[in-house]
Amino acid sequence: MKLFSSQKNYNLPIYDYSLIWAALLLLGIGLVMVYSASIEVAASEQKYGYQHYYFLIRQSAYLVIAFICGYITFLIPVYFWQKWAPYLFLIGGVLLVLVLIPGIGLKINGSRRWLSLVVANFQPTELVKLFTVMYASDYVLRKSKQMRTIVKGFLPMLGVMIITGWLVFVEPDLGALIVITAIAMGILFLGGLTLRVILSLAILAPIGVWGAIQISPYKQARIQGFLDPWGPENVFNSGYQTTQAQMAFGNGEYFGTGVGSSSAKMSFLPEAHTDFIMAIIGEEFGLLGVTIVIGLFAFLIVRMFGIAKESIQNNRHFAALMAQGIAIWFSIQCTINIAVNLGLFPTKGLTLPLLSYGGSSILVSIIAIAIVLRIDHENRRNLRGQHYNK
């Protein structure tokens, strides 16, 4: 490719504007849809002050804070994250422990997943996803000569992930556990972990999930609701969100009912502005709107992998693994969230990155995008002959 010739390319833009615009479009769509999906709930409940713009104001504030943090993150060289990856991952583990301590961690709807920041709640698992990308990328490079061995290459990382996974599982947050595990295993595979180990995990993982379901009546009810959401015993219980989301998609048909015209958001579909925002997009913008959103996510993820490829060609392997890890994270979480909305997966409580309401998700997602932009920026500086020494 001419882009990676030995000649310096001084006319190359210093940013990947296509990645920036894709992310901004998703954030813009998300802000509009959060307002649309939450307006009825916010205007009808006292705890929101009967203010129809309650969630819009808060989401806008989250975006401002996230943009500031994202800009600061963009200024930080990639080698900083490699240097501090083990310590950041340890901080993430400490936060997961704090969440489980009564009086420190907040228990909402039966789950203990949040820390109070007074003006807002923060969900550490979102940060742990990013720290897992960093730690796994650094681990692969540190163990590069041993990655194809079980004892020295795989088992140490497995032990770390079992401890982390247990802390996430007892919150409980099975959706985040699946995403974090997928990130770690994906990076290990890209870093040289043998296919035999990956296949073994693919066989053992369903057994572990089955065991987790068996010890939790709540999860068993969710599985029953997933298998037969329209059954008389499930349609108003464990299958309620699934059936309401499916009706929203059906009501939207090809071109939707129009922005603001959703009926599902009128207290019929719980968590419409968070976990089930795609169902509201499907109802108000139809198949066309859903296709556009999926297309934007697909472009974002493919571009991340493209930036990773460019990093490899520049011999910047940590940066490449980071970009690949973030791409895996976004692709897995988007797939699960959309599949849950369509009734293809049991409900998981996962947000749709860049679109769903929530400060933790928006903040960490934008920081992740900023890191990818920094990786691309450093690739482009290398092509201009402005090499980084570290």
C-alpha cells in the first residue's frame, strides 16, 4: 500500500476524520434517542421532578465531561498505557471489591454494581473493560515467547481473569463478565494463544455458564422467559421486556413511526432509554434506522481493526493489540445488546456503547475512542517521519 511506503507522507491528515464523524453521529443519534425514549417516564414520575428533559440534561452533561476526558486522553502517548497497564488493572480490581462492600457499593434493583460520586453513580465494570484491554495487551507482549505454552503463557492470565470474573459475577453482572472474558481471550488469541486452548475454552465456557444459571433462580427465570417469552407464565414476568421490544420493532416496520412517536416508551418497555434503546430506534425509524446504526457501528469497528493493522506495519504491537481489543469489546457488546433487543439472547443489562443513557458507559466509550484516535495519530506521525522513541 502506498500509505506505508518508506517515503514520508507530509500530506496525510493528522487525524482519522472518518472515525471521528462515525463516533459523533452515533453520539448524536444516542442523545436524540435518549431524550425521545425517556421523555414520558421523566415527565410522569416525581423522582425526576416531572421534567421531560431530565435525562436529556444529564446525558448532555455526561457528554461534556466525557469529551473533556477524551481530549485529555488523546494527549497521552500510547506508551504511557503500556507502562501503567498492570497498575490500572489492579485499580480496577480494587474498585470491583469496593462495589461489594455494604455502605460503599450501591445496591439497585438487586445488583450491587455502582459507586456513588454524590452527583452521579459510577459503574466500575465499564472501566474494567478498558483496563482489561490494556492489561491483556501488555501481558501478551511481556509473555510473547511463552504465549503458546499452557503453564507459563495461559494459566497466569487465566488465574487473573478468574478472580476478576468472580468479582463481576457476584455483583451480579453476567453481561459484563461475558464482555470482559471475550476481550481477554480475543487479545490472547491475537497474541499467539493456540487454537487448541481457545477451542477448549469454547467447550468449557457453556458448562460454566450453565452452572452459574443453575445456582441462580433469577437467571433461570430469565432463561425461561427467553425460551418462551410469549408463554402465559412469562409474557408479564421474565419475558415482558423481550415481548415489548419485539412489538416495538414490529410496529416500526420498514421506515418507523417517526421520531418521538414510539408507544413502547410510554411506560410499556422498561429501561427504554438504556438497555433497550435500539428497540425505540426500531420503532421510530424502522428497519432503515436500525440498519444505519448497525452500519455506523460496523464502520467504527472495521476502522479500528484497520488502525490496528497500520500499527502492526509500523511495528507498534502494543498499540495494535489495544486497537484490536477495543474493537472486540465494541463488537461483542453491540452484538449482545442488539441481540437482546431482538429477543435472540436472554436479557443481560448491557448498554449500547455511545447510544444508551448512562455516564459510566458514555465516559469510558469516548475515552476508548480517544485512545484509538491517539494510536492512529501516532501512526500518522510515524509516516511523517516524526517517530516516537518509546
